[in-house]
Amino acid sequence: MGDIFTTVGETLTADFFDGTASAPTNWFVDWGTGVTAAVKGDTTLETPAPEARISMSESQPTGSQNELIGTIVATAARAITEMGVFTLVTAGSMPIRSTFTVINVGTDDSIKFTVTITWA
């Protein structure tokens, strides 16, 4: 399993702090079936599945953590092996990508993704 805060994510965070960019109103989760390990230079999922990106709920469980949660429902059987967090529902930047051992889903099955970022 590999969780990566991408180069794009680092640049966006720096831009949020210096005011050259504003954080998006919503973050969106997408999933896919790509098998290549996540790396810092990733800008998109390797093989996105056809389901639409889903808006994520946001919280701050502690002073040094942010948490994003989103659930995607499968429209067909899939072997999910990657997920990404995006700034827009279509296109947009991908600050976070994760790859993991396959999770097989059938039609109407879902995966709830929880992304916790610890800043300390």
C-alpha cells in the first residue's frame, strides 16, 4: 500500500498559505484499477473507473489533523486498487493518491474512503 502527498499537493498547500490559491469548496474522491505504485509526480489515477467522483466530507479531528471521507458505489463489478483526492468533480488537481491491495466490489457495493492528514 502506498499513500502519497503528491508534488501537486505540496504546491497547492504552499499556495494556500501564501494566498496565491484558495482551498476548494469541496474535495472529491475517485477510484480506479491501476496497479502502478503511487509516486510524488502523479497527477491523475492510472486507470480511473467510470463512476463519477464523489464529494468528500471534511473535518478536523485534532488541531494537527484534517480528515476527508467519501463513499463510492460501484455500477458494475470492479477490482479497485487505487484512489485519489481531487480539487474538482471533473479534471482538477490530485494532491493525494493511494494504491492498495485489490478490493473486489460488485454492482451496488461501495467503499468508504477515509483520508487522514496529520500535519505534526
